Amino acid sequence: MGLLSNKINRQELKHGDHIYCWRQAFIYAHHGIYVGEGKVIHFTQGPAGQENGRFIISSSLPTPQFSDVPCPQCGDQNSSFSNGVILSCIDCFLSGGELNLFEYGVSWAYFLAKVRGGTCTRATSDPPEAVLHRANVLLENGFGDYDVFKKNCEDFAIYCKTGFLVIIPSTRGGQSGQAATLEAASSWIFSSLALFIKFNGVAVVGSGVCYCYNRLNSDIGVRRDVAKVTVERLVPSAPVPPTPALVPSVPVPVPPVSAAPSPVPVLPVLPAPALAPVPPAPIPAPAPLS
């Protein structure tokens, strides 16, 4: 890996690695979390209005496909026919693309040298155990509605690795470096036109600085509108079982109490027994004086 490429061999993968592959001539990338045994957990979406069909346009596939043949390794769990957080074999995840490793904890110089976003971040990764825990919990419970700019596959993978989520609503995108690059590129185009019209010669330099600043300022490791969020807070609480209907108790008949008090029996007074006289104890005689 280096400035020009983040390619990695499958044999080098570790549990909890954030991997990605480029789609459509490097226009965008699809991201996921490697969980071992050749499997990847990732976040994807099918096209609107095609939930019941087999025609899929998704970041998980390089081109739209028709298919009724399930993958022999992961069956219909692959990204061709599913929405949301799914488990796929690495072959279905790559769909013929090349395997790349997303980098964490890079320096700001290295980050800016990577002109293309969606390949690295200044944020540091949590231990693999925490990464796998988040990915598996979200596999069971989902990651919410897919949004290409604010909650996409890269946002999912970055959350699994760091636990960071944007907590302050704004017009900016999510954690995704690809969305940040698009936002920075848009700003770069407009600033270039403005600088070229006004200053001409310094347009390229000024717009380049603006592009780099916007990219760095949008990185998940630099932003101030993010916070660590436990995965349990993203899981909808279990439904409370309905309270069973109360069965009315059958009244027990109580016998009426008589107003007149019951007569109290009078016990006879017995005479005290006669006591026999006790004879006085004999007094011993005094001893004679010698």
C-alpha cells in the first residue's frame, strides 16, 4: 500500500479490517467489514421500486444484473438481491473488483496527499473485537435507511471501526470520505471560477487550498459534530408485551353479622383448697462452753 494504491492480498486480511473496492471506472467505491472465513458484512441498497424484482442497481454491483442463480458460497445473502446490512462472501462483495484496505490514524500530510477521498482517515480504529461486535449487531438489527450522501456503505464501515456518528444535524454529509470529496470538489469548482474571474493567475493555487481544507475539515477524525455512540443505542428497543386483561374476581358471600352480641358464658367460682398446717422447725441447743 502507498499513496497511489491501497491494494491488499486476501491472505493479509485480518478480522475487523475495513475493505473496499472501486466501481464504475473508479467513480465510487463499495465498503465493508471483513469478519473472517471469507465473509464480509456491508451496507447496501437496491433501487427504489424494485424491492420485489431481481433487477438491482446498487453500490454492491459494478453493473445492473439479472440473476436467479444464488451464490454457492453465501446463497441469497449476497448484495444482488438484498437491502440493508448483509453478509456476503468476499467474491460477491468484490464482484470482480480489486481488494483495497481502508487506512486509519494517518497523518494530516498523508491524508492530504491522498487526493481521492474514501481511502483513509485521521480517526483511529477501535480493537477488532469492538469492530466485529458492532458489525454483527447491525447485521441482526440494520443500520437505518440508506442515504448515498449521509448514510452509505462507507459511513457504515467507519462507524463499525470507530463508533463515531454525526450527532448534530447539518447540511454536511455523513462520515463518508467519498461524500466529503464530492462536497469539496463542488466547492473547488465554484471557487476556481470565482478566483479565475477576479485574480486569474492565482485561481489554481487558491482553489487547490480550498479543496484540501474542505476535505480535511470534513474528515471524521477532525470534525466537531461527531461523538462516540454505542451500537446498543442504534438498536430499536424490544417491544413491550401487552399487559394481560384482568379477570374480575368472583365475590365470596360473607355471612351477615348479627347485631345482638352473643351471650358470654359465666364460669362458677371454685373455693380455695384448705392448706395443712406446717409444724415449726426445731431450734438446736447451744453448744456447752469449755
